[in-house]
Amino acid sequence: MITIALDAMGGDFGPGMTVKGATLAVKENDQIKVILVGRKEIIEKELNLIFPKGHPRIEILHTDEEILMDESPILSVRRKKKASINIGLKLVKEKTVDAFVSAGNTGAVMAAAVLILGKIPNIERPAIATVLTLDKSQIVVLDIGSNVDCKPSYLMEFAIMGDYFAQYVLGIEKPRVGLLNIGEESEKGNSLTRATYDLLKDSKLNFVGNVESKDILFNKADIIICDGFIVICY
Amino acid sequence: MITIALDAMGGDFGPGMTVKGATLAVKENDQIKVILVGRKEIIEKELNLIFPKGHPRIEILHTDEEILMDESPILSVRRKKKASINIGLKLVKEKTVDAFVSAGNTGAVMAAAVLILGKIPNIERPAIATVLTLDKSQIVVLDIGSNVDCKPSYLMEFAIMGDYFAQYVLGIEKPRVGLLNIGEESEKGNSLTRATYDLLKDSKLNFVGNVESKDILFNKADIIICDGFIVICY
């Protein structure tokens, strides 16, 4: 059984959508248990619409604080100790749950994750990764919005984390690492991509060079590395 | 009559496409005269397919050098003095033509423009602008690929040039200047956008703040300012 804490309060469409998501998850996979974190009375009301008698694999953990979408990430995480994001990540920290999922304030989730769970040794910055699914393959893209003004060393670390993820989560052997850029040649791009190119070239990773955005969909790499600013801009 | 020099050799699809474009232009607008710059025998062959007897408003200016798409911009512009890009821009410089158009090596066109035509006083870098046409309005976007690693002062200058273009070419009064960013709030973005925000805010331009890419199409600004790297990445 995999137990997942879900930030019931997070997201642009509020508890209605997150609770519905939880009910779909337990229906689809009988090895998933969900702990909905948030305001009990609201969650119960939404849950009753779908499971009037509740569900054996859905629990509610009440908290009456939440971080709004437009709040300052670090300040809100520090001030609202009982916010659903903080509570959910503490459940991960104490191993009560296997994972925490939130569609809420991205910056607050990242800040709380760093404060509560900490960082992997020798990794300077956390990254947000997403998996694009093509016809027959999966492509990991990171960072997609956790960091701006990246240094080349950050991008190198994203590549290392992406490499582990692609190997151990997606099961890809020797995953191909590509650097998102405006041209294929090594001298293309800005100072960040040129310096990162040199780091990746000299690494033990299976670096396949620069990848243009239009080529991502042509399966030129299993992992795409980029600064968070350029991706969220589009 | 407007006389336009056209780089007949430039572009991914070669003289066939550029010559065809020239024939369409003179058919559509009887106030346009085109000077096709490039290898005469190839241009004539293509032109004969459409106008077997030639056309009174299409001339050919022969040159047997051209810059290829993958050549180093600055080196090729300096070495190939008779390249169609250099010849076409010299026609602008000596006022033989009103404008020069090339679909060729973008970096070479920019480099040759700076070397031959020079820069506007107090403007540090040239920018490439494009005009997006929406239902009822036109939006100038710059820089779309001439500069990477921009400084805030470059973006400020792009805004000033965009402002003149929108006023005097597109006829927009008090054009609204927007800064392409990942969120609307002034503190959003990276160090470049935050510093540029402050410069634009304190300027005499009609600065309307940050604009997210999805909002460009909702007509939130008449001019969109950005670093060339982030646009050509997508």
C-alpha cells in the first residue's frame, strides 16, 4: 500500500477538485491510500458527494490553516505552521506517508520542502521536474519553475538528479541528457548554456548535446535540462 | 515608389522561394520595386518560370558570393565582402534602396547591419523586432533573437525603440510597454526582469508592467520587451 498525503486546500479550483482527484485515485488503484489534509468540514462535504459513507482508503487530517496562491512563499511557510502544505510535508518527514502532492502555491511547496525535508547532500538547489509522455517514451524536464538565475553548477546538478530519476523511476538505461538551447552547436546560446555545456560534456553522464525546443518532441533526449525561467515563460 | 533590395540567396529554401516572393510582392503592390541580389543565372532561371519576359519592377544585381546558414556571422560578413547580405545593406547605406530584406543567416544580417549601417546613437545593441497581428491590433515584440545575456539597459533601449516603432510605423498613440515575465507582480522573474522593471517604471514610457506569455494574445500591451534567448527557445 502506498500512502499519499494530498493538499486538499491547494490549487486554483479548491477542495472540490482535489477531493474528486483523491476519489478517482483510490478507484483506479487499489494499492493507494490518500490522506486529505485541510479543513475537515469542507473536505467532508465534497467527499460525501461522491462517497456518502466515506471510503476505507481515504482519510482526512484536519487543519484550519492554508497558504493562498498569491502569498509570499517563504513568509507564509514560516508563519503558518499548521498550513496544509507544512502538515503534509511533515507527514513525509516522519514517514507516516510515502509522498505529498499539492497543486497549491508552488513556491510555498518548494520552500516548505527545503525547510522540512532538507536537500540532498551536495545539491545546491531543489528542482521541479515533469515527465512528458510521448508515443512510446517518457522525457523528464527540469527545472520547470523552481529556480531562476541558475548557475551552471545548478544545471549540472539538475542533470544528475534527472539521471537518477530516469534510471530508477522510469527504468531508462543510460538516459540521454540534453541541454535546452537555441541551437545544436556547442557555442550556441547564452553564457549559462555555454558554461553548462562544458560541464555536461566533461561529466560521466550520457550527454547528447544541445536540444532545441522543437526537437524535444522528436525524442532526442530522455532528460531535458533548463533554467526554470525559460520554461515557465512559455 | 519603394525600392527594396532582397537577398535572393538567403533562406532555408533558396532562390526559388525568394524570387517567387518578389514576384508576389510586385503583383500585390504596384508601388514596390524589388532588386534581387545574388547569382544572376540562378535568379534569372527562377524568374523566367513566372515572368518569362522579366518584370519592369524587378531588377537583378549580380554577385557570386553568399553567406551560408551555418557560417559564423561576423567572420563571414568580414571575409565575404561581396556576399548578397553585404551588397544589399550597402545599397541601403548609399540610399539606392529604401530597405533590405533577407531570410538568410540572421546573425550575419545583424552583424553586417551594425558594420555597414552602424547603430543609433546611445543604443548599445541592435534588436530584432516582429509584429504579431491579432484580430484588431498589432503587437511589437523585441528582441526576438539578436541578443542573449541582455543587461537591463539593453531591454530599456529595446523598449524605447519599440515605442518609436509602434508610434511612427504602426500609428499607435502612447503605446503600452509590457515586460515579458513569469508573473505580473514586480518582484516576479529573474534578476534581469526585476532590474528592467525598475528602469521601465521610472521611465517616461507608458509602462504597463509585467506580461505573461499567455497574456500577450489578450492584448495587454502594444510592445513586448524580452531577452532574445527566451523567445527563440520557443
